[in-house]
Amino acid sequence: MSETLEHVASRARTDAPPAILLDKVNKWFGALHVLRDVSLNVALGERVVICGPSGSGKSTTIRCINRLETHQEGRIVVNGIELSDDVKALDDIRREVGMVFQSFNLFPHLTILENCTLAPIWVRRMPKKQAEELAMEYLARVRIPEQAKKYPGQLSGGQQQRVAIARALCMKPKIMLFDEPTSALDPEMIKEVLDTMVSLAEDGMTMICVTHEMGFARTVADRVVFMDRGEIVEMGTPTQVFENPQTERLQLFLSQILRGH
Ligand SMILES: Nc1ncnc2c1ncn2[C@@H]1O[C@H](COP(=O)(O)OP(=O)(O)OP(=O)(O)O)[C@@H](O)[C@H]1O
Ligand SMILES: [Mg+2]
């Protein structure tokens, strides 16, 4: 996204309880301390972009939010529910949180439509016809309704990623987590996926997105979080973080990603 877009007006609801709260979260993989006192409050309707060098803990942070990884210290509260070993609580949280990964993770042996209706039918117990109508609505939303009968292998990477987004939306999540959704895509397909995400932001979806797409961050992020070595090092508006970095670590990171683009 090279053109400068108008910043999408903030939908953050500071009057409501936070959608996501991380309070001094610590996590280790064996002896490796990968999250260090990570604290972050995400308001309902807020859009947060996380950036930082490889290995800094970005994926681990968002994977802890829907408990694809478990944290060892601190608290994580999603939509008012604290993450714990309680299976019922976890089900409730996963129902509200959609996740889109770098690799699209579609089922190759199912059609696009079947990929989108699987969870609504089996998890939400939705009648098949209703699930199909819903799936078609979201496939239209990501502008590929004509692909519904095809298999993932017959679609481009950008189209597959839009299916992955539609599939997540079919569960009607309150929160969407994105982990570098465009980094496996060819440049000409990045924009179509980012445009889909911008339109979600315009609708007021609460979003956390790990990405290094600065144009996207400037357009939609209410806040940008910079992580390095398991810590949140800086956090602020896109202008504060990108134009006025306070730490050497962030200055170095920005100079490296600017060189890379
Ligand atoms: N399952 C795992 N087992 C052991 N170590 C892991 C595991 N997953 C991640 N790590 C380590 O945890 C640290 C943080 O990894 P993480 O994937 O969160 O980084 P990242 O910021 O998302 O990096 P990238 O930009 O490369 O995706 C890294 O040192 C990584 O090697
Ligand atoms: Mg990662």
C-alpha cells in the first residue's frame, strides 16, 4: 500500500471494559524467557499494530491471547473472561476471537464454501443452509463469492488469505488477531488483503495485527506497539512511533525495515 490513505477514524471505546487486557505477562519456552512483563490494554473497537524484529515475541503474544500458547505468569483477560485452564472459559474466548495466520491454513480437500461453513456448522451448530448463506455473505464481503465452489489450491495466495479472513468472520468474532497476514504474499496480492482488513477496521472490529506494513499501520492503527527481545519497548500513535522513536532499538528497527522496502 504505497498511496497515503486517510486515517480510518478511531472506534476505540474507552468508556467500555477493555476487549483485551494483558497484565505483566511472562512466558518461557524451557529456559528461554520469551515474554517479559508484557502489559497491554486494548479497548473495544481499538486497532493495535505490533511490530518488531524476528524472534521478539510478537506471534507468541497474540497466540497467548487465544491460548494457542499458555503463559506462566501474569493475567490475560479477553472480553471479560480470564484465561485459565478452565475449558469452558477457553471455548467462550475462542468463539469470540478470530485468528488469521501467515500461512492460510485452509483445508485443501474442502471447497472454499465448505472451509467457511465447517466451524459454524460443527461449533456453532448452525443449520447448513444458514451457514452457507452466511459464508456467501462474507465471501462477497472479501470480494470472491465466485470462488465458492473451488478448492484452495485453485486460488491465488491473496485469494486464499481472503478466504481465511472470511472463514474467521463466519464465526462472528468480536476480536480479530492477524499474524503477518501478508508476509507470504506476492506484492501484487498484498493490497487486496490489506484493503479487506481496512474495511474491517472501518466497521469497528477490535483488531491486533502483527505486520510491518507501515502504510497499513498509518491508515488503521490507533496504536503501534514495538516489541524487542520479549518486551514492549515503545507504544504510541503511528506518528509517535514512526516519526519520533525514543529508543535506539526502535530507531535501528525502523532504519532496517525502511531499507528493506
Ligand atoms: N514452540 C516454541 N518452542 C520453543 N521456542 C519457541 C517456540 N515458538 C517460539 N519460540 C521462540 O520464542 C521467541 C519468540 O518467538 P515469536 O515467534 O513470538 O517471535 P516473532 O516476533 O513472532 O518473530 P517473527 O517475526 O520471526 O515471526 C523466539 O526466540 C522463538 O525462537
Ligand atoms: Mg511471528
